[in-house]
Amino acid sequence: MKIVVAPDSFKESLSAPHAAEAIINGFSQIFPNADYHPIPLADGGEGTVAALVAASGGRVVRTKVHGARMTDVDSFFGMLSDGQTAVIEVAAACGLEQLAPSLRNPKLTTSYGVGELIIAALDEGASHILVGLGGTASNDAGSGMLQALGAKLLDAEGHDLVPGGAALGKLTTIDLSSLDPRLKDTSIEVAFDVNNLLCGPNGASFVFGAQKGADHSAIVELDNALNHFAKRCHEQHGLDLLNIEGGGAAGGLGAAFAGILKAVLSPGVELLMNALQIDDALQDADLVITGEGRIDGQSLAGKTPFGVAQRAKKYDVPVIAIGGSLGENYEKLYEHGIVAIFSCVNRVDQLSAILASADADLTSSARNIAALWQLAAK
């Protein structure tokens, strides 16, 4: 029996590779001779580097960059085994979780460190860059990233704009002529997990600004500032940043990548599945096991279990999902190719204790699912 094991990470407890290992350990107690194909996944956010590096036999490169408040932070990116493909998580440079709540202010936070990661990847020899969007503290439409890459963003007096989304309201001139010339020969693919536009009521500022520390007045100011940036890009370079699906992802980094750096934006899990060639494994599989930390109705918006189920449907392979917890409307996934969904949390306990026992709980759940599968087969 061939079993494809393709989970996302279980946030704050298990990386995707560790989750896959736990599931296989559990299933192996019932099916020790099964042919297991672990394909750890991510949807473009946390875990993207780990998933691709683990699958390709690549390596993690450690470096320092400027974080969301322009202080030095320890960061990283991946280099895959081909020696030419780099993998970057933008949250490794300007992640929201890197900042204490008192420092979260999207009027001031910047994506500058993302540009520094790209420079470091180019220095490492990358000619193909995969970027995972999500989890940023910034809301600057990627302007900080562009400055790190060499672009000049100037106010009316010819001064460089200070970091942060609010400063874009003072933008007068955009000079892209000094962007790192290596970018012209570099292909960039960007994984996103939301399809919001850059501006407007469903844009980056209004939808995600509050969770990054903005009150209503700051949200309005940021939306206006990002709109002003987009208008200047259109006036001076003929670029349309306002109508890019996914342009509002990661505080507007999606718009900068697609509109200015000419990157290709794709739903995150789709990009990862293609990169890891999951179709080859699915074609003659008997079962797929997927999962993530929480499964609910929002999983339909391009999260890993949904993406895996959609891909497996093409090959008529049944899919079982395991979640750390199940939330509202999780049962809607039954309509999209997942035949059963289980929670691996089997008791009421403090969150810290639940997270600490995630490996054992996931292994136990996988073992029990395998026993049911064996019983059904008999």
C-alpha cells in the first residue's frame, strides 16, 4: 500500500517534516510494510523554507538583516540542492511575531529586511527565488524591500523616505534605475495565501492592519499612503499595482513583487506542491494523509489540506486530514475531497501542555486512523 503523507506545520509545536514523521510513525504501527512518501508542505508562510529544504536535501543559510523596526535580527533562507534556487520566508525578516506588542506599528514597520534576504540569496548564487508571503509586521507595499534592493523613493525635497507605510504619503519620486542588476536575470515565484488587493476595504490595510497594531485612523492613513504609492508607480513607470490579485498579501509585498519585480504570484500550497512534484507521488497512491494545526472553514481559502485534497481528486485518491483542533465550518471540507477529519487533541489541558505533547498526540491519532483503515479494508 502506498501512502502519501503531506501535512503542513502544526503551528508552535511541529514543523511540517516533524508532523509527517509523527504520522508515519503512527501508521507504521499498523502498516509496517506500507510504502510511505513524506511530502512536508506549507502554504507560503511559516515552514516554507523547512519544507522545501527538507524535501530537496538543501541547506539553510543563516544571516542577519534589519527587522521590521530596523534593528538587527537573526534571519535565514534556504538554498535547494540544485545550488540555484533560494527559498525565502518574508516573516523571517519582518515577522509580526518578532516584535513585542508595544513595538507593533505598521505606520513605522518596514519590509527592508526582505530585500536584504534577496541580496544575500543572489550573493549565494541564486538565479531562481521562491518567496513565501505571510505573517509580516509591515504594511509598506514592499517599499522597504525595494529600497534595500537599490530603488530610490524620495520626498519633495529629494530625501529618502524613512521606513514605514505612513511615509509613502510623502512620496514624490520613484527611481528604479538602481535596482540590483542581477534581478533582471532572476526568476521570482511568490507564494501567497490570501487574494486581497493592495488598497480599498478589502485591501492590506483595512483587512490586516489592526492585527499589526493599527487603530482605525492609522488604517485609513495607511490605505491612503499605499494608494498614493500605487498612483506614483503608475504615473512614473506605467505600473498597475492596484489590480493584482494577492497584491495585498504581506502588507502589500505581493504588489511590489508582482507589479515591480515581475514575479509570478501563485497560491502558496500550489507552488509548493508543484515544486515538490506531488503529482508523481499521487498517481498510484492508495491514501493521502494531510493536516495542520487548525482546520476550519478558512482552510477552504487555499490552506494546505484543501490544496492537497484538490490535487488528490485528480487521481481519485482518498484523503484523510488530521488537525490539532477543529474549528467552525471544518465540515465544509467534506465537499472538497476530504473523506474524514480528525483532531489529535484528546483531552482538555493547558495550551502549553497540548503543544508540548503534539508529537505523541499526532502519532497516536495516526495509529488509530490506520487501525480503522485496516478494519474497513477487512
